[in-house]
Amino acid sequence: MQRTTNSRYHGQPETLENERINRKECRVSNVTTRTDRATNRTAVCHHSSKISLGVSTMDLTICLTFCLLLVSFLYLALTRKGSKNLPPGSLGFPLIGQSFELLRVMQTNKAEQWLQERSRKYGPVSKFSLLGTPTVFIHGHSANKFIFTCDANVLGNQQPAPFRKICGERNIMELTGDDHKRVRGAIVSFLKPEMLKQYVGKMDEEVRDYLEMYWHGAQKVMVMPLMKTLTFNIMSSLLFGIEQGERRNNLLELIRSMMNALSSLPINLPFTRFHHSLKASAKLRTLIQDLINERRAALEQGIAIPNRDFITCLISIGKNDPSICMSDEEIIDSTIAVMIAGHDTSSVLLTFLVKLLGTDQSVYANIMREHEEIAKSKTLEELLTWDDLAKMKYTWSVAMETLRMNPPLLGSFRKVLKEFQYEGYTIPKGWQVIWATNMTHMDERIFPDPTKFDPSRFEKQTPIPPYCFVAFGGGPRICPGNEFARIETLVTIHYLVTRFRWKLCYSDNPISRMPFPVFRNGMPIEIEPKDTVRIH
């Protein structure tokens, strides 16, 4: 009758009274299985299972702790291997590093301040970690020059994983060395000024159609989403050769779905934005492949000209110069990359310009004088020309100053292909390097009083030093679409200021980066037409 719990663990018999008590405990706790045999074994199973559960939980905790420590140790060992003098800074928690921290400051539009704080704390060279990849942050005039002119065998192009997965491995932003030169040469053949001159009229028509459809007759418009629609229409027409209709609408939906995940974590699960973007990317690739087949057939039948649109140009140029011939995969990937880059950067610039002209009356008055002079020399139906754009010097200076203070691109990445020394620090192979646009744009040694909006910076006879204004990149890696963006911006601003007046609905228009700046409220404005002039 005085048997202890330990005696029962060894299977020693209990009294009939204790067995009844134990059976009740088993039923109440639901730990053991109800059986028809109320024997000693029931009680034994009940208690031994509790012990086993305790031991298993403790073992699992120890095991997980050990594994975590092992992963941390290996991570630190691998990231330090062969590097005796790494840049200052912390790599943070293994595999995560500062990833969530950077995403957080991007969503609150404080990424520039975050990078500036790192600069003040660690100097012009520091390290951190993004998604498990050790990253070196460098900035300044010399850093920009190093990034844009470095040997392709040392630094290679590399975008964040979501961008790479969505846009493809063979897009121009991923290629290096001879492949990059070849694909860039093909893209520039379409985007060079001599070619773009013939597309000014086409852009003019797209802007007129857009304003007629979305602005005329409206009292209030949401600027940012509508500017995205405009830049998409222009890109769709000139790059894809797709006019208004169902096919263009389907294309727009696919592009929007892809854009939603460019700054997300690359987790491919059914409920994630990244998963939906990958599905949209696959559909878009099929659509572009169909366009390639159609354009190639049209060229072979002699019913299409080589410079009809971007895709046709990339197909035909390889026949004339095999050294820059592109595969279908490269055409698809580069078309997607150019579409995304051109779609968002131009719409961001135009949105900031609309905001500026709604708040700075001095700048607005100067731009109005410039465009009224051009409008007086033309009939209502007459399209803008290349010569007209050349007269919009002040407008473009305003646009450049807007890009200086609000660069659409926060920065870019390069992959370290070969270990090298920079500013006395060792940068190991396999790491990545990031540079930031705003660091030189807001440097008072380069741009005095950098927080002041001053378009005259870009009107002076003395040019800005190379690799300091890098909104379009620099050197051999300058954006091939910068002239396209200039035409697009000038044509749009011309028709906005000559056809409409507007004022901002809110003085505060909060911004997030995803990764391009996004006005969270869409930046609504109240508009009214000037003299009730119709475009058509």
C-alpha cells in the first residue's frame, strides 16, 4: 500500500483501489488510450509517456540550440575566411542580417537616412548582410567611379534575388563582360538619339490620347497611378508594338503583378506576392515569345521594317551584325527589365514634377513661359518635333534637379567575382557591393546647399564632375534609356502645363520605397482645363 511512483515504473502491481484511481486520471487527462483492460499497463503507459515527452522536448531544445550555434559559427567562419581586414560593421543574425531592417526603412522612406547613419558610424566603407549575403556599402565620388568602371572580372552585375528571378538571368542588368557589351550594344541601337527622333511624334500621340482619356472631363485625378499608366502605354507602343486593346490591358496587369514583388522576400509559397509575380512573369514570357515569333515571321515575309519597335529591332539587328546577335531568352529578359525600369523611373519623375509645379510657383512660371513660346509656334493639331524638345532646356534642368533630390533608384548591387582590396579593406569573393545614389547627390562639397531646390546647377557652363550625379548611372554603364526618358518627360510636361491647371489635395503625401518611390495616397490633385481646349 505504500508503494511509490517509482515502483510502478518497474511494473510492480498496485492495489485494486489505486488501479481505479489511475483509470479515472487517464480518462480525465486524455493522455492514454481508452481500452477495455483496466490493468497495471494503463498506468505504466500514462506515466512513462509523460517522462518520454519531457525528455524529447528537452532533447529537441538542446538540439536546436546546438544547430543554431553551429550555423552561426559556420556563417561567421565562412564570411571571415581568408579576410584578415574586413570593413567595419556587423553582419547581424545569420541568414537574416539587416534584411528586415532595410525593408522597414524603405517602407517608411528613410533608407537614405539609414545609409547616412551607417556612413557617420563606420565611414565610407562598411559591411552588413542582406538575405544571407555579406554586403559591403561604399559611397562617394571615388566609390561611384570604382563601381561604374571596375574590371568586369572583379565586379559583376547582380540585382536582388526577387528582381533576378522575375526578370530572368539573361537581362542586361545581370550580364557582365562581353555578354553585357553585346546586349547593351543591341539595346542602344534602338534607344540612341538618331533612332528616337522618329518616335517623338508617336510619343506625342500617346500623351494626347492618354490626357483625353483620363484627364479631360475629370475634376480630380490620382497622379502616380495615372503616370504609371501613361509610361506603360508609351513603353507598350514603342517596345512591344502593341496598341490600345485587350492585349495591352493583359500586359499591364502582368507588369503590375510583377512590380508588386520586386522588394519582397524571395519566398515561393502560394500565398506570397513573390509567388504571384513568378506566375505573372511566366505568362509575360509566353506573351513576349509570341510577339518575337510574329515579328520574325513579319520580317521574313517583308511586311515589317527593322525599326518598327524594340523587339523587331533586337531581332533584325543580329542579322546585320552577328557580333551583337541576341537569343530569344536575352530578348525576353532584357525587354522585361527595360519595361520595368522605364515604366517606374519615368512615372516617379513625372509624379514628383507634378507635385513640384503644384507647390513652387516660381518654377511653374518659368516652365510656363518656355512652353507657351513653343505652343504659340504650332497649330493645335501639330505634333511636337525633336527641335521643339531642344528648346525645353529649363524644363529638363528642373527634371534633373528633381532627380538629384528624389532619385527613383536608391542604389544598385554588384557581385564580387574576385577578392580585391578597397580603401585598405579586403572584400572577399562571393560578397556583394552596394552603392547609393543619394550619397553624392546630397554631398555639400559637390552640390552646395544640397537641400535647396536649384535647377541652375544644371544650367551652368561648368559641368558637374563625372560620377557625382548618377541618377542615370555613369561611364560605360550609363542607362541606355536616358534619352528615351528625356523625350517622354518633356512631351508630357508640355501638354500638362499648356492644357491644365492643378493644385494638390493634400500638403502631405507620404512616400514608401518598393523599391521605387511610391506615393501611398496616389497623390491626388484637383484639375481644370485651360480655356476648355480639347486635344483633338
